[in-house]
Amino acid sequence: MELPNMLGSRDPLFLTGVTFPPEYPASPETLVKLTVYDVRDKARDNSSFLGSATFSVSDLLRSKDDQLTLNLRSSDGVLAVGTVLVSRVNMGEMEEGDMDHITADVQQAQKCTLVCESSQGTLNDKDNSPLTGAVFKNPVCKVYKFQTVDSKWMLVREQMEECTLSFSIPRQLLHLYIQEDMRRIQELRDLGELSPHWDNLRKEVIGRYGQVIAAYQETLAELNKITGPSFKPSCSKAQRYLEFIPINLHTQRMRVMCPRQTDAFYDVITVGAPAAHFQGFKGGGLQRLLSRHEAEKKSFSTAYQCIYYSPEHTAKAQEVLHSVGHLQPLISGLADQLLQAAQQHSMAGLREALKTLAGKTEQFVHALKDELVKSALLALHAAQPGYVTKNQNQTLPGHQGHSHQDHPSPSQRGQQGQSPPQNPGHSPGQPSATDSPVVVCNNVDGGSQTAPIREDGQTPLKRQDSIPCHKEYDEEEWDRVWADVAKSLNCVIAMVDKLQEQEPINNNQEQPIPKQVLADVITSHNPEGDWREQLCPLVVRLKECVAEVVVRARRAMTFVLLQEAACSIPQGLFLKQRRDVVFSQALAALACGFVMRLYAGMEDKGFLRQLHLVGLVAQFESLLSTYSEEIGMLEDMEVGISDLHRVAFKITQAKTDDPCDLQPVVIGRRDHYTVEVPLPRLAFQTLPHEIKEGKALQVYPVLFNVGINEQQTIADRFGDISLQERINQRNFEILDSYYKSLSDKVPSECLPCFQTQTDLKDLLGTLGQNVVTKKRKNVEILWLAGTICRRLNGIRFTSCKSAKDRTSMSVTLEQCALLRDEHQLNKDYFTRALDCMRREGCRIENVQKNIKCRKYAFNMLQLMAFPKIYRPPEGTYGKVDS
């Protein structure tokens, strides 16, 4: 065993230990040789021999207090060049395991030690159960021995792992993206015949969607070929086929074991900032690009003769499409259940099926109660062949017949200066008399007429009306079709009521059946007939009405999305791809954090109660600067984290305990995804009833950013930090709102207990003051946000460009701060513990995994701009390719 003397320190720390794994068991006769080197440059293996010592395990076992003091001898075995204290640490005293570990330390610096290290994670079975092993892989473990203020000893165990969700979540999302875009293409084709102008636009949009699908299919095929590690190294962040994969995603857990105290653990997820590195940041990131594109869309809509739809209207159209697609099969299935109950003459079953059917049908009707649907139907009608525009000559009153003129081509419309059917600058959700064409309604049931009817039954045409020459468009037709669904449901309800009246009351005697009059549609039914026969025509009518509404609503909303896509080409689809990439990385990280937090809290009833009553906060800490390329990364990250509010989680029971059946599954579409997390049957049965019933579990993502490097120094002095200020202020408001909601619904006893007794409300107040304070590199914002997150049972994330260098400084600082504040780490050894973790802990192993070199990617000039507490120890940094 070799023990390095780092940089010839006068107070050296020997930070290497040894463990005997099961495959190489130690016996009392086992000899251990300790060799000490003066290491000048560990990366280049530049070192010189100092001395060595040998002992047997039996010597250590027989020693007083399980300690041996050994003399280091020169190579010839003659000269004593120093002493080494060897301690035997029995992990079984504080853990379930019963494995002996050897601590090597110099007497002058025995207060801060790396006890042992392991690449297999065999030190604590609690962190390596079959449940965690399904999702978390390739653990790297380090164990330290630190002294507390009362001269006691604590054992601190770091474990860093990869996560299978790094690849599985992006693969699933790509598959869903492809499915969604293929459905969109089919919906565009189902619009039917359109005028040449709109048909050309449709073909162009379909072509663009086809290009996106082909690119996604190619990426998915490449990802399916990948085997090996479950993370993307930082040096691969700009590779095309890996752009959907989060950068360097790892979990890190610090478990603290103190005498006569319950073990405590602290988790953090480290991941590179979700950003489109392959696409680059020349024009900025998503936040800037989307704002610029939205401002340009109005002019695009005029050029393409489209109606301008705001993001809210586009989102509403997608919501309507999803609602009708989701609810129609449900209503159809429930209607069949109603008929089945009628066939069985089960009044209880009939009532239960009717209650559910009525609820879903009312939800269906409510989803379509929007002016956007009505206005879009009119716009779609105007886009069909034969539609006569306002500026074209119309048949005057008294003229026999209509003018039949085709829709002009785009070039003709541009020459004639004609306008689209609606005002391009007007919001379609708020139609007015001036922005919709006047349409003649010749429907005796419609209520009012917009024009008098002539003696021959024809409606005279007004000059400047916009009417399709082949068919008059009835604006009120949609209202009637939509209302027919509710009317049909009422008829079904009335029939069930009638059947219930005819059913004898079960009280050992027949009761007379009162006679009531139903609606006209069911007055002719035979009360003595079969229940199913009596209900079937009404149920069929309900299903037909729903189907008719679905067809119209789907075509109308698809036309809205066609116009939105048409005036967005090509920039809009490019931005959609960029957003898909960033969201994929963000969701993989969130899913990893949620699963880790869920596994850790399975036995915490307070946490589970909070989970289903309010949800969890997911706090992302970012160390990106607001300068150069990193400002584009931050703009990407802001949108990606914000988009996570469209995600919910659901806990399910796994089919089996096989690891393949314990992998989370993503379902949904771009405007809303659900991540289903399967648990083994026994674990699932311990959950609260609400969670087992499939309640959607919410997550509230918040992002706080403080740049700390030399580029942030430039931004602070000469640049613009408004993006960082706005992000911090907006996300503080979200965090504060979450806390208020939590306080109203969950008792404080559900939250974890900490040694620091500062009230959460006071912490939030201090954070609120800091986010509005003009202070350079105010890292206290990050410290406060992280503390609040842990006090709220939240999920902690730490990010920088690659989650390797600045992230390592932050994670180790937080860990040591927790040891100091919560576990009484001796303050005199805080810096030693911090340097120990940074030099020999899991984070330097993370660097090694990413770039095959044990050096943080800093240079001396860069570190001069860092806050001192974020600087690594000497000898652990240098110029490397990261």
C-alpha cells in the first residue's frame, strides 16, 4: 500500500486507506506494507521514496486501543525517517456491516483522515439495496474519520453513483417526440381539402416535421447502440447523438455516523447545466431566442396570411386536442359499461356507471367551452376551396345565383393586398364584430338572423360579406353540435331515472310505480321492454354526438397549430428541437432526483404525506457566469428548468421485482408528461392510500444562479447581470409561494429536524433580501437556497458547465458546512476536511471519470477571481481538456 506525502507539506495528511473486500479476505497472518512517497506531481507520477513499514493484522488486533505506532524505515531498513500511526476502525460498531478497515495517518495530523475507499460500495448495504441497484449503478465510496468539538469521532461516508435514467429518460422522450410529431402530420392530412395557399403551407409544415422525425429516429437508433457507463462525460457534451443526454449526471450521498446518534444522510444530484451545446450559443439561449421569435411571429403571420396565435392560444389548442383524444375513448368505454349494467338489470351498477359517465362527459363539454374552437372553425372554413373573400365581387341582392371563384394563390393575394379572414394582429380568443367575417345563418333554431330571408327561401347577400360560394357557413352550428352532447347525456340520465322508478323497491312488498313524463326523445319507449334496448338508442346517440364534436374540434385545433407552425418556419421548429434537447436533459436529472428522494423517504410518513398533499420543491443551484457562451447556457437552463412544471410523477406497483420492471416510465406529450415510478409490491403496499390510488405528485422546480469564475468578474464590472437577478427574484417568489402552500396544508412535524434552529420563515426573509441586494458573487444566495431546500424535504441539484469543477467545489463546501453546523465538526479542522474531500474524495474521482486525469480544470489566474472558499487545494488543479 502506498501513502503519498502531498507536496512535501510540513504537516502532511496521509489520505489513503485500505479495505479488504470479500474476494480478498484478510487473516491474522496477512502482512500489510505501508510505503510513503513525497509526491510532487500526482498526475505525472513525479514522486520520491521516503520510507516504509510492515505489520501483520494479528499485531493490530492484539494492540492496545486497536492502534499501532510504526517507524518508517529507509530502503535499506536502517534509518528511521518518521512514524506512522495505524488505527483499526470497526465499521460494524456504527453500521450493519462488520468489516475492518485500516487508517494510516501521521501523528501530527491524525485529526482529519480518509479511512478507506471502495469502488464497489460494499461499506453500507442500506445504500446498495436491490431497490436502488435497479436505477443507480457503479458506486464509488470514500469514508472519512473526523473529530468533533467534544473530541469524539464521526465517520463520514461519501457515495457517488451513475444513474440509468441518464439514457433511459431521453430514449423514452425521443420515442414520444416522434410519436407526437407523426400524429401531428396525420392530423394535418385529416384537415381535408384546402385552398392552394393553405395546402402549400401544409405541405411545407409536413415536410419540416418529417425532417425532425428523421433526425430524432437517427439519434434514437444511435443511442440504442450505446452500452457501458450510464453517464455522458463532460468531454462529450457537444456530440450530436448525445445532445439529449444530461452531462455528467451523478448522485452523491453523504452519510454521517456519530456515536449515540442516529445516522444522517444528505443527497445532492450533480449534472451539467441543461443546454444545447451541439447547437451552440452564437445567437444566445432559449430564453432570448424565444422572446425574439415571439416578437417576429406577428410579422410572419402577415407574410404567410395567417392568424397570429399567442403561446397561450397554441397551448390551449394542444390542450383541447389532448382532452378530446383522451376523453372520447373513456366516454365510449363508460357508455358500454352502462349498457352492460342495463343488460344485467343491475341498478347499482347502472347508477355507478352513469355517475362516472356523467362526470367525464361534463369534463369533455367543459374542455370545449372556448371561443378559440369556434373562431378556428370559421377560419378553417375560410381556408377551404371556393371561399369568397371580402374584397372579391359578390352577388348583389336580387341576383339569381352565387359567384364561384377559387381562393387566390399566395402571390395573387400579395398583389391584390387582400387580408386573411381575421385580423392577423388580433387574438382569436376574443373575437369582435370587426375581425370576423359576417356570416349568414339561415337556421330556424338558431335564434336570430343576420339577414332577412327572401320569399324564395334564399338569403340575400350583403356586399363585403365573406361567404363560401358552395355552402353558407352557420356560425351557430358549432354551438348546437357542442350542446347536443349535454342534451344527449340528459336523455340518458332521464332514462336511467325512469328505469329506477320502474324497479320494485326491495322492502318485501311491491310499491306502486309513479308515472312521470320524460323528455320528448324517450316518451315513446316501452316501459316493459328490456333495459338495454331502451338505453341503447340514447347511448348510441351520445357517442355519435361526442364523435361529431371530436372531429370538428380536432380539425379546428389542428388548423390553429398549422397556422402557428406555418408562420414559425423554419425558426419555430428549430427552437422546438432546441427546447426538446434541453428539456430531455432537465427531465432526466429531475427523474433521477425524485427517485433518489423517494427511495430515501419510504419510511418517513411525514415526507410521504407532504409528497401527496403538496408535492416537492426541486432546487437547482447553478454556478454559470452571465458572460460569453455561459449566458446562453443559462438562458437554455432557465427555460428547461421552468418547463419541468409540466411534469408530474405517479407511483405504481411493479409487475415483478426484476430491475427491468423497476425502471421509471415516461408517458404524455410535450405540454404535459407523467413519470411513472414503479416500486416492488411490498414497498408499494406501505405507501399512503392517496399515492397508491395513482394521485399525480407535483414537483416545483426553482433555479438560483450565482456566477463565481473570472468571467463573472468581467460581467459584474462591465457586462449585464440582469438575467441572473431576474432568475433569482422570480424563483424566490416561486419558493416563497411553495412554502406558504406547504404551511397551510402540512404540519411542521412532517419536516425534517436540524440542529440549526433558524426558522424557515426567517431563512426565506434573508434569502429575499439577498436576491435584491446588489452584491457581486453573492454566494450566500446559494447557501440559503440550499439550506431552505433541505429544510423543506426538497431535492437538491448543483450544476455548472460540466458538473465537474465548480460543482465539485460547491458540493464539498456544502458537505463540510453540514458537518460543521449539524454534526459539530471541529472548526479548527474545517479547512482540512474540505481539502481532504476535494483532494481524495468522490469529486476528484468524478474528474477522473470524465477526463481521465485527476486535476480540476482551473489555473491560478482563474482561481484568483474565485471566492476563497471555492478554491481547491494546491496540486489538485491545472490546465486540462474538459
